Amino acid sequence: MLSIKVYITGFLLLLGLATQAQTRVLPLDTVLQYISRNNPMLKEFAYRAQAQNAMAEGAKSQMAPMIGAGVFMYPYLGQMIMEDRDKGMIMTAVEQDITNPAKLRAKEKYQLSKAAIEEAGRDNTYNQLRSQAKTAYYQWVVLERKKAVLMESQRIMQFMLKLSRVRYPYNQSSLGSIYKAEGRLGEVENMLLMNQSEISMKNIQLNMLMNLPQDNLFAVDTLVQLPHLTALTDTATLSTFRSDVRQIDRTIESMRLNLRVESMQSRPDFSLRFENMMPRDRMMPQVFTAMGMVSIPIAPWSSRMYKSNIKAMNLEIAGMQKGRENILNEAQSMLKSMALELQTKRTQVQNYETKIIPALRRNYETTMLSYEQNTSQLPLVIDAWEALNMAQMEYLNNLEQLYLTGVNYEKELEK
């Protein structure tokens, strides 16, 4: 019997350890690290940036050479040949187009700038994902605290129901009070069921963001700190925080580099051609032709295209700069509004913590003590409990709004 007890104790211990391992606590920072490393959307941007860098490695390459072979001054069939020198020649040729090196350097810089845009896009996407993760995490924290309140309410209603049933045979409690308590207990159990369902959905959402299996179970840190206000800065400093503005800046820089590529079209390109001719008449000497050529892009009929492109690109850059200015102005205005809202919500939460909930808890405890001493009725206890419970739930709703306002504030500030 002793050995069986030891085995059972060991099994229960292992089961407890396994359950604890499955529901390990993941702090918010750890969740964000998982997202940064594993989220497929962020990896997609990393691969795009690597692709642009790989393309930049070949941006300075020249065109492939061309070779050819044929005949030169070869007579048609059936022609009368008076002298052997009229038999024509066998010709081979090689040709190489040489793009202006300045054009290639400009093209390489432009290609590298496209990789920088992808990296800035990755930061912007991570800011969106981080905001989603914080929202789900804080909502889960509030759900856990609501669960604790509901479980306490369940315990209280079960106690009141049990006490009322004991007193009923002695005419110290009414049948209506018992039914009312049973109804309230059923409502609490329904709320607990819904609360657990919402917790499971938050678990799935965070697993999706972290690119983990959907059935991966973990717990959240319910002692997570409230968001703090950061000193609002001017638009110049704000532009260094915002990833979307940095992405616009890098896009503008890339467009300027592309503008330089287009302006390089006014520079000439070169071409080399070498031809070797072997006469069919052995008495004739072998001859060759060597030719260097240069393009003339400043000709009016060819310069019109790149000049129009340069004008269009300058207008696009000016438009993007105005859009950048508008984004910063909107962000500054939103941050000021959210700072006021955040301060208001923080004050409301503090009022619930220091004034409203303590007063209603004392009211409930006093009413409960009177009921236990048989100087009060059960409906009064239920009303006092409902007032306390509603205040606690309203407090948690305000706490959730405080968290979410803080998340939106940090998202705008890119923190």
C-alpha cells in the first residue's frame, strides 16, 4: 500500500509539473520578442530586403558581349568570278556595349535604397503587430482579473444560498430569496463561461501573432504596469520615432536616387566593335575593322523623354513631402488628445480604487454581518453584493480602457 501511495503521489506531482509547464507565464516583453523573431509578415520584409540587396550586387554589371560570324562581299551563286580576290571573305566579329560607369553607380545606390524601404516597412508593420499584441495581452489581463471577481462572487452566492437554505426550515429565510440567489448564481456561472471563452480567444490571437501552435497554452502577467505618459515632442523629434515617417523618408530618398539615375541618361554610353576578315583568296591579306562608338543623348529628339521623367519625379517627391508633413501634424494632434484622455482614465481608475470600491465593500460587509446575525434579509445582501460587483466590473472596464488608450498612445508615439 505504501508503494502504491508513493507511485500515486509521484504521478500527481509529474502531472502538476506538466500542467505548470503548459501554462507558463509569458511576460509582455517576451511575447513581443516572439513576434519580432517569428512572425511571418516580418520575415517577409526581411526576405524582400535581402532580395533588393542581392539585386544591387549585380547593378554595376555591363551588358553581355556579342559575337558573330558571316561572310563579307561574298558573291551570289551563279556569278562569274574573274579573279580570285572577288571570292569574298569569311568574317568574325565581337561587340561590347559599355554603359557609362556613372549610370551604373547611380543604379546601384538606387537599388540599395529600395532595401532600406523594405526595412522601414518591416518596422512599420512591427509597430502595428505590437499594438495588436499589447491590446490582446492587456485585455487578457483584465479578463483574468474579472475572472477572479466572478469566482469570488460565485463563492459568495454559494455561501449565501447555503445559509439561506439552512435558515428556511426555521422561517428565517423566504423561498423567494432562495430562488433569487439561485438565479444570481446561474448568471455568475454564465459570465464565468463567457469570460473563459474570451481568454481562450486571446490565447489563440497571441499564438497567431507569435507564430506558435494554436493550442499552445500560457498565462499572462497580471501585474503588468499601467502605461505612462511620455513627454510630447515637436514634429521634428516625432519624425525620428515614427516608422511610417521613416519609411516615407526612405521612399523620398529612393526617389531622389532614381531621379539621379534618370538624370544620368544625359551622359553618353559607349560601344566597341572588332571585325576580322579572312579572304578566300590566299594571295589577299587578312584585314580587320575596329570601331568605337558613343551615344549622343543630348539630341533634342532623345532628351525629351528623360527630361519629362525628371519633371514628373520632382512633382511626386514634392507631393510625398506634403503627405509626410500632414501625417506628423495629425499625429501630434492625436497625441495631445490621447494624453488628456489617458489622464482622465487614470483619475477615474484611481477613484474606483481608493473611494468607490472600498465604500461599497464596507456596505456589503456590514449588510452581510447583519444577515449573519439575523437582523437583515437576504435580498438586501444580494443588492449590496450586486452594487459591489457592478462597481468592480465597471472599474475593470475603465482599467481596460486605460490600457487600450495607453496602447494607442504608444502606437502613435512609436514606443
